[in-house]
Amino acid sequence: MTSKEQYQQLAEAKLEETVAQIQQLKAQAKQGDAKVRIEIDRQIDQLQDRKAQVENKLSDLKNAGEDAFAELKAGVETALNDMKSALEEATAKFKT
């Protein structure tokens, strides 16, 4: 297995983990009051947009050759980190 393939698996696992956390947040939001639900729903929509960005970057990575791997890897990392930060922000707002 190449380093590119290993990284793809790792990035996909991170994405799946974050998606599971988004689902948990959705479930928790249903139990909150209306104002909280509206805000969390807005943030979940933003998280879904970020998820799509990560998926697009992963698709680009899968279709790229080894020579473009380093450059595309950086883009995937940035997209994953942005999505994780947005999730942490949404989770923090829900807990307050």
C-alpha cells in the first residue's frame, strides 16, 4: 500500500468520525429549545458544506498521481481541520 493510499484511508476515517459527531450534534439539538435548535441547524448546514469540500478534496486526491500527492494532501488537511474546528465551535455553542 502506498503512502497516498494510507493517507486516503486515514483521511476518510477522520471524515467518517466527524460525520458521526455531526449526527450526534443533530440528535442533541432536537432536545434543545427552539432558539438553540435554529442556531445549531444553521451550523450543521455549514458543517455539511465543509463535509462536501472535504469529499471533493479527497476525490481530487484519489484521482491524482503520486507527484501531486503532497500538494493535494495539504488541501485535504486544511479542509479536515476547518471542518473539525467548525464542529467544535458548534458543539461548544450547544453546551452553553
